[in-house]
Amino acid sequence: MHPASRPVRETRMRRQAVRVIRLSAGGVLLLVGVLGGFVPVFQGWLFVLAGLTVMAPESRRARSLLDWVRSRVRRAGTSGTVHDDHIGKKGT
């Protein structure tokens, strides 16, 4: 084996290992968050956000979902709540 190819190979393996660890840890956090949504005293959404944040550097889908959540949070922050358009209207 050529000596110059060894660091490249180790770097590639290290990147793959980091990718697997990030996706696995993010998946576990997402699973805990979803299961936590069914337990009244458990804040599952925190784990969902943490899972998406961990997975975002490695997954386009996680990154786009995290961006969507951020936009909803920003919109909720500027309007009071996400669903405040029906408050105070008759017949709703």
C-alpha cells in the first residue's frame, strides 16, 4: 500500500464512522421523542428537536424538517401562537 493513501483511507473511514454515529444517535433521540409524545409528563418534542439537530449535518431530510420547525417557531413567536387566527371569532 502506498503511504500517502493510508491517511486518506483513515479519513474516509473516520467520516463514515461519524456519519453512522450521528445518524444512529439522532434516530435514537427521534424515537425517544416520538415515544415521549405519548407520555403526559415527558417533553418528547425536545428530543425530536435534538435528534433533528444531530442528524441535520448528515441528512437533507432532517435538515429540511428542522428548517420547517424553525420557521414555524419564528412565525409563532411573531404572532403569539401558531393557531391564534381563530381566537375570539364567533362560531369557531
